[in-house]
Amino acid sequence: MRTKRIVDRNYAIHSDRPKLQETNYIEIGTGRYSDKDWGKSSIFINEDSFVVIEGIVKKHFKKYIRSEINHISRTKGRTIVDNLREAAENVLGCTGNDILKVIDFHFDRSPKTINEFIKAKGSISKMLMGLADYMENAYENNDWICMVVV
């Protein structure tokens, strides 16, 4: 018998590594990946929550694959940052399935998912803007950021 996986979307950005007691996070770090997970300057987004960001990343970084190490250049990253900021602003005005278009979401398009996103649109907006801020700051001193599952 298959066990149904519990989806845990908290739409938060974490930076306090000791409090993260499990895996299943996307680590976003400055520079290229250095073969060490849980970097001191990295941020972490729960993998279930990251699905609302993934479409935007894939739109501008076609080589993105969640299960692999993704090095995103400053040039591509800046377009992602602009799109994240735009989505963060626009998601707040969404009332239905338009939220899927705003975040470029192509997975489960069920009414249940749409309602979940609408109820959490404030948290989603904050997460999108927080990632945009982190990436923008990272690119001030780095040509690359990396995204990897930990």
C-alpha cells in the first residue's frame, strides 16, 4: 500500500540552519556550489513551498532541474529577480486561477491548489520578494548563485 506524502508548504525563507531538522529544502547560495551543503550565507526554502517559485526560475533559466546543482549567472538571475518582484506584487491581487499564471505554475492546477495559493498569497508574496532581495544582494558581489536540493 502506498502512503500519501504530506505536503508541507509554509512559504517561508529560512536562514537559521540549526533549526532545520530535516532535508527536503532548496538551498540558495552565493557563488558556485562548493560541495558543501548548508552554507553559512545560504537561505533555504522548503521543497514543497519552492514549487511556487520554480516556474519563474525555469522560465528564465531553461536548464533548471530541481534534483541537480543549478548555477545561475548574474545575467539570467537579474531577469529572475525582476520576475519575482513583479509576481510578488501581482499575486496579492489574485482571486482565482490567475494566480497560476502570475507564478508560472504548471503542476497541480486543481481548485484545491488554487484555493491554497489564494489563502496563502500574502506569505507567497513575501517569499517571492525575499528571494528576489537575497538574489539581488548576492549578485552585488558574485557572478553566480547556486540552487541545490539538500
